[in-house]
Amino acid sequence: MAGRGGVILAAGLGTRMKSRLPKVLHPVGGRPMVVRAVQALQGLGSLDQLVVVASPENASAIEELLNGQVEVVVQEKPLGTGHALMVAEEALRSLDELILIYGDMPLLRSEDIQFLLDAVRKAEEDGPRPQAALLSFDAPSPRGYARVLRDPQGNLLRLVEEVEATPEEKAITEVNAGVYWFRSVTLWPVLRRVKPSPRKGEYYLTDVFADLVQGGHRVVVAQGSDHRSFIGVNDRLALSQAEAWCRQRTLEALMEKGVTVEDPITTYVEEGVEVGPDTVLRPGTFLEKGTVIGSSCIIGPGAHIIASRVGDGCRIWYSTVEESQVGDGVTIGPYSHVRPGCHLEAGVEVGNFAELKKAYVGSGTKIHHHSYLGDARLGPRVNIGAGVITVNYDGYRKYTTEIGEGAFIGCNVNLLAPRIIGKGAIIGAGSTITEDVPDDSLGIARERQVTKPGWAARWRKAQEERQKR
Ligand code: UD1
Ligand code: CA
């Protein structure tokens, strides 16, 4: 025998979810709960084996999700958590120690499990060798959890499941989280002695503790402090609570690193997003996976940033930025859309109602007022006037537009791609440009104006006389 294994129980019916999707496959923070459980165990970095107990309904989905990282054992019938572990015995028999968690604890972190293992190590130093350990916590609302019963000296007596508890026992707020450590040699014989419970007829894993204690074995109970880590998701209400706490924790971590979050209720930041110190996240901000924001930025109100890198000192408000790279000191918004594949250099200004797609924009370039730049390459210090459009699509293919350093594109200009506008060139307002314009040249393509003095007055007079007739 050697090593330490991890087990995740994930074969329950999840009937309280009232869902066609198996419970442990429901996502929290964008990751299915069972995947989160696996990652929490893997985060310990010390497991020789990882087993998930699945139902016939969800086994193949779990296998696919975790492609080969874990061994999946099928529990044909959900006869209880004790039974689920019995089913996994064969797969786990060679291991010295086991860590067991449930698949419906989406906010459990590696550090929470490590806290239990540390308590075991400490106990080993100061007395008889512990044979099992569990995490408990003081629940603000203990409904649904097993209560921890202790003797007057504070030693563990047993765990009592809520459905089996008396009103006095139900009043206890110290509950069983569902995170355990076992020494295998002691566990297996005790597990085999578990009998179906009186009320539900299930084999409760939690029954092993009374047996262990009565057998004179030392059981460590470690009390966790952040109750949010231990939420067990049994229904949709708990699912939404878990989602909210997940979000809250992500924001708290950012605040600890020096980010201001003006309104946590309306700020959605996915796990793994990075934000630099002294950046302010204003209300209505959404930062999605893969996003990295620099320091001293003002993001929001109303910013939606997806898988993008944003430099320092940027301001982005009432705008969407997707899969793009944004340099230092860039301003975007209000009401602009930076679509995938853009790269904005330092100091670029993207203003009211601008749309960019696959555009490289040199430093200091200004793009304001109702413009569209797609498949474009703009040099530094270019000025894009109101209503400038790169005509990049002919219905079949996309073409590119290049605009040189310091060029000035007047209002309402169509640039028919493929097109090159030279450095320092000026394009007259209202032009539809169908030929390249060399450096420092004027490109203008519009009808010459005709002015007829007095014409308007004569026309009005004629109309008035017609009406009199
Ligand atoms: C369980 C614990 C309870 C604890 C609580 C913490 C038992 C008997 N009860 O209660 O002490 O306070 O979690 O959240 O262990 N499962 C199987 N096979 C089965 C039954 C369940 O794999 O036959 C799995 C489920 O998929 C789930 C986990 O075990 O992921 C826990 O089962 P669940 O029915 O949610 O137990 P609770 O009533 O929440
Ligand atoms: Ca549960």
C-alpha cells in the first residue's frame, strides 16, 4: 500500500434541481461543479489517484469533460454516499490515505482541503495517530447539512443527518461540510458495517464516524472559517447563492490587490481575470475570461470586456471590447465596439459610436463619431473624421485598407478597399475613394458644387403664387 487518493462522489440523482442536466454538471462561475471539485483536489498537488463516482446517466459526460484525468467508477443505483464509496473501494484499495469530497461543493478550494490535512498533521504531532478527519463549519442556516454532535468535553460523538435529527439536534449550527480524510486500513471495515438509515433507507457515509469514535479511534474535526467555501448545491436556490458568492469572492480578491469596485452587485468579473492596482471598476462592468487590465484604469460604467489585454491608465465606458489588445492611455467610448483582432497602440482615442474589426491602430490616432474601420492598418496620429467607412467587403471577400502616419480623413468618406492612403495625405470630406492616394497628397472625389444666387427666393415666391391660384 502506498500513497494518497482523492474521491469525488457525484452519482446522486440531484432530484431537487428539477433538471434534465445531472446536478454536478451544472456550472458555477462557468465551470461544471464536478470539474471544480476535480480541480480543487488536483490543486493539492499530492494525489496519486483520483476517482469520481458517477451515475449511469452522467458517467460518459464526466469522462468526456475530464478526458482521462480521473478514473470514473459507476454506482448503478444511488443508495447513499456510504454505498457510493463502497462501490469505489476496489479502485482505491491500494492507497494508504483518502480524501473524499462531494461533487456538489462548487466553492471548495484547494486551500480549504489543505486546511483539513494540516489539522491532521498537527494532530499527529500531539497525540494518538488520527484515523479520520472531517471539516465542520458554523452555518448561518444549517438546513440540509448533518449536525456535528459533541460530548460535554467537545469530543466528536457522531454526525446526524438532518432528516434523522431530533428538534434539539436540529438546533445545532455546527454542521458537516462534506470534506473528509481517512486512513484506509481503518475505514474499509467500518464502512462495510454501515446499515441503511431508518428514515431514508440510504447508506450514509456519515455513519462511519460514530463507529470510529466508539471503536476508540481518534477523529479530527477541523472548523473552517469561511462558510461560503462549503455550500452544498442541492437546488436552484443554492445554485444562485453559489454563483453570487463565487462572484463576490473574485471581487474581494481584486479589492485585496488594490482594485476599487464601486458596486459589487452590478460588477461581473470571471475567475482568472486580472486587474491592476488603482484601477476603478464602475457599475455595470463585465470582465470575461482571459482579460487582463492594467493599473490606474477607469473601466465602466457599462463596460463589457472579453478576452482582451488592456494597458495602464485606460478609460473604457459604455463599450464592448472583444479579443483585442489595448495599449496604455487609450480611451474607448461611449458607445463603441472593438471587435476581435484589434490592436490599439498607446493614446488611441475611440469615441462615440465607432466600430473596429481586425484593425491595427498606431499611437495617438483618433477615431470618433460613427465610423467603421475593418481589416485596416492605421499609422500613428491619424485623424478619422465623422462617418468614415472602410468598404472592406464586396459580398464575397474582405479587403484591407492602409492609412499612413498623420493622414487626415475628412467626414463621410468611403475608402473602397483594397486601398492605400499615404502618410500625411488629406482626404476631402464626402469622398468615395477608389484609387490609392500618395503621401502628402489631397484625395478628393465628389461633384463640384453649383451655387445659383437668388434661386431659393425665386422658387419660394413661385410656390406661394401657385397656392393663391
Ligand atoms: C451530504 C451529507 C451531509 C453533509 C452535506 C454537505 C451524507 C449522507 N450526507 O448531504 O452530512 O452535511 O452533504 O453538503 O453524506 N451521491 C452519490 N451517490 C449516492 C448519493 C449521493 O454519489 O447514492 C453524491 C451526490 O451526487 C452528491 C454527494 O454525494 O454530490 C452528496 O449527496 P447529497 O444527496 O447532495 O447529500 P446531502 O443531502 O447534501
Ligand atoms: Ca448536497
